[in-house]
Amino acid sequence: MLMIEHPSAACPECSQPLLYGTKEEASSWKVYYECTAKCGFEERVGRVSMSEVDHQDELDRKAEEMGERYTEG
């Protein structure tokens, strides 16, 4: 799974930047977040239905939006 650094999300355990990635399933993608510092934080934050997106850019945008819960503000 290719992991991308979120521009503003921080680990709730150690405050380091978070990475996000997607894993393809039968009819959706699972969205995962993990800590860049490898403190052990990893969470599946949701799914994106394949019918909701037409391009990888759209999937990445939705996955990034799911990480807003880890930003201050």
C-alpha cells in the first residue's frame, strides 16, 4: 500500500505527521492512517465506495478529507 503524508494531520499519540493509504477491496477502498514516527498508531478510518470516485485523484482527496479529524482546528 502506497502511503502519502497528510499535509496537516498529526498523530493523536505522539503529535508526529500522519500518513494515509488505501487498500482495494471488492467494491470499495479501505482508508488507513498511520504515524510517520512508527509509534504504533494505525487506524482504519473508513471506506470509499468505488461508485463514488472515477479517478485516483478523487480517491486520494476523499482519503485526505477523512484525516481532518486528526488536525487542530
